[in-house]
Amino acid sequence: MKKKGEKNNFKTMLKHYLAIKGLDIIVYLKDGKTIELNKNRTLDKDCILITDRHNREIRIAINEIKSIDLYAA
């Protein structure tokens, strides 16, 4: 079980990596889904906020994330 400080550390690192636009990020969720984040991504409280090309917002809760892969583009 993760401690509260570990969650805040993950959130801080995630915020830093989301700000790097040259970084490709793939998110693996606990329910088995895989989501590739586009460049229009931000961190909003405890969710990753993605805006797609049709201007729709998609939210991914941080507590639903199993792992993340980062790739330099």
C-alpha cells in the first residue's frame, strides 16, 4: 500500500513530465486500458486532463493509473 507522501511525489513527477511537450506518454490503467496522451495534456487536481482534436475533455484519475511509459520523441 502506498503512503500519502508517495502519492504526492508521483503527482509532482507526473506534473513535471506532462509539461514536457516533446515526451510521448503512454498510461496503463488498472482496468487494463492503455491510453496514449497527446500533446494537449495538463494535470488538474487529481486527474490528467486531455483535450482531443474535437475540443472534448477526457479525464484520467491518478488513482486509476497502474503505470506510465515515457518515450523521447
